[in-house]
Amino acid sequence: MIILLAGLAFLLRLLIVIRDSVPFAYDMGRDLLWAKDIVFYKEPTLIGPAASIWGVYFGPLWYYFLSIPLFLSNGHPLSAVITVSLSLSLTGFLAYCWFHKYLSRFYALIFSIIILFSSQMINLSLFAFPANITPILTLCMIYFLFLAVTKNPLFISASFLSVSLIYHTEPPSAVVFTFIPIFIFFYFKLYRTRKLFKIAAISFFAYVLPFTPQILFELRNNFIQTRSLLAYFAGNNPSLSGQLPFLPRILDRAGIFFELFKESVSPQSNIIALLILLLIGFGLYHFIKTDRDKNLHILLKINVVSLLIIFIVFSVFITVEIKTWYLYGTFIFVAFLIVYALVGIRNKAAAVVFVVLFLGLNIFPYAKDERTANAKNDPAQLSNQLAAIEYIYDDSQGKPFSVYVYTPPIYDFSYQYLFWWQGVRFKKGLPVDFAYLPNQPRYVRNKELYSNGKIASTIYLILENSEQNEFYTKDSWLKNFDSYKLTKEIDINGAITVRKLNGI
């Protein structure tokens, strides 16, 4: 049954991708450019993407993770999204396999369904972003903490490894998550063992091991990330603004947590989300009052304590703004609490009714025509970008041309990757030059391996029809091409305009 459910969950994601395409924005383009260097140009890296904190980089795991589907698919950008979808479907599958012995097969199946078909988890499956694979690492952390308490304290080392890997998906989250296994270690008195030194040594090694590439990078670069992180948590790094006094900050964090909860269980209704919160409270009360299963109580404590630690650290000790994606892993804790509430109610018919309502609330929004229409008009959609590139290749008829892209983030990383993919992997030939403007310093690593940077007499301009950057407007950008004559212009779904220019 669980294999069928995980397969259906993956198929649902695949159908949405085929129908709506996927967003292929700045971040994904940047990440695939680095990943293709690893797999196609044999250029390894010690760091991953730049984090939202100045001077801090992700670990390189994300780039190596992406390099596998790129290798298998000959560089197809959709392969990255499909691999993320697979990892999230695997999360639901593992949730059942690891916990059915303790929750019972019935409630473990519900636990898996909540993870597989949550609107938030479906949404994370539709674009490739490093934080999107945090849920599976969070599940691993919880599982090994549970085994450490109930089976063997040595398992806590695997939990530390899971947390350390989160530094490769979202560093601020990993800093906060680090406190969880430390607290669990002392809360459950796992230090009361003759193997304390062995546990500490293995846990330290497991935690440090994934940092090996970054440690080498730090040694080469005067510990830039360490200094930046310390400044960030002290509020001295201006990367993220919006510092708030204590009480307003608590309210702000509560609002962020609730919004993420709502998007995960009832994306279109605050009222239903509040009712589910009440259900959790009611069910947990009855579970704690009536259930005597020691292992289940331990698992509940791990999840409740973890959520409290995350909220307290983000609310009390981090004074600057936090991003929603820092909390992507927290839904795993919430899914546990929902299942515990259903166990506490002790009514399987009511649990089935909840599952049916949950599926309707979370899947129905993806069936709406409005969603498809919005996707079609989005300049960041991969289908629109590929349509623009296909038009340019067809119109050029094999003659030399250059391409310049206006996109509000300035750097056209998505088009840099797509032109490389079409030109090199599909052997269509590359533009003579392709960038956000002519004569710019190189901003794509190793581009000199496949592009000469000269300007052709025929130029195509790709203009994204989206909200403009006030410091980088479309009109000011177009002035760079005043010396060229417009010969053709086409519109792609109202999302992208392609202009053909010739030298005067």
C-alpha cells in the first residue's frame, strides 16, 4: 500500500509539472550552472550557493546532488525538479517504513499520507531549491534521535550527521537544529553510559565530516563564513534587515509559523487551519491522558521539544528577519503531532474522515484553472523560456547572433544554463555572445570553455514582462541598444517579449 501511495504522490507531482511546467528562476539557473561544471567539465567545488546571509555559503552537497540527474538526463533542467520530487516522495515512504512498528500500520499510513499530500510538500516538489530537501533530513534526525533514546545512544551520532547535512541545504536552519540533538542528549540523560566518550567522539566526527569541504574553504579564505555567521546572529550583519523588539518579534515569528502551518494543511482557509490546531491540542491532551505506550511518549516528547527549541531560538536569540524556507523541515514535526492527535481521539472512522478532508483541502487548489493560467503568464516558467530560445534558434536559420536578456534580478542565470544546454548538449550551436548586457565581466564560471564573448551584427533581446527592478528598469536597459534597428518582435504568452535587432 505504501509503495502505491508514494507512487501516486510522485505521479501527481509529475502531472502538475507536465501541465504547468516549472519555475526556472535565478537560483535554479545558478545552481545548475555549477552542477553542470561538476559533471560535464570535471570541475569540483568546495562550497555551494551563496546563502541569504552575506559571506555565508551552503555546503556543496546540493550541487553534487543536482549533478546526478543532470548526468542521467544529458543536462535536462526538469531532471533536477523530478529528483527533488522523488526525495520528497521518499520522505513519505520512509515515514511509514520507520514508524509503522510504533504508530501501528493504520496511523503510520496516515502519517505518510499527510507528508506525501500536504500542499506545502507538493509545492516544494515543483521547483529545485536546496531547502526543499530539508524535510527528508529532518525525518532522519527524528528517527535516529528516537533510536538513540529507545535502542542505543550511539544512534545520536547519525542524528548529528543529519543535522550537519542541513548546512548544505539551509545554513540558518542547521544552526538552530543543532540544538535539538544536544538538548535531547541531556534531557533523556543519554550521557549515563560507559560508552560516553565513544558516543561523543563518533557524534563529533559525524557532525564535522560534512563540513570538510567548507573547512578547507575557510582555511583558504580567512574564515569568512565563520565571521559572517557570528555577525549575523549578533545582529551586526546587515544581510537580513527587519530587527524587531522582543514582544513584536514573538508575534512576528508566531505569524510566520502559523502561515507555514496553514500552507501545509489548509492553504485556502485560516479558519480550517485554526480548527486543525484545536484538533491537535484536543487530541494530544487525550493521548497524554490515556496512552501508556512508553515509546510513543518518547517520540512525542522528541517532536514537541524540537518544535519548541526551533521556535524559541528563532524568536528569542535571532533578532533579524527569518525566511519561510528556514522552516521547511518543521512540517515533519507538525505531521507527527497531527497523527498523535488522531491516535488520542481513538476513532478510526474520524481519522479516515480527516484524511479525506485533508486530501481535498490540499490537492484541490492544484486542479484550479487559475493556477494553470498564472503559470502560463509567468516569465520565469521554463516552458516560456524554452519557447523564446526555440524561436531564436528557428529565426536565426543557422546564422551568427548574440542574445541579451532583461530580467529584474539582473543576472540571467536561467538563460545562461538553457543556451548552454541547447547549444552544447543538443549541438544547436551557441550564440556568439549571450549575457544580460554586452561587454560585461564574466559572471558565469568556466564560460570561456564554450563562448568567445564577441558581439554579432544580429541581436536578439529577451525581455521578461514582470515587475521591474526600480534600480534597473527596462527602459534604461534598452538604451544600450539604441544604435540597432528593430526588425521583428514577438510575444510569448504575455510573459516574454523577443525582439530582433540589426546593426545600422
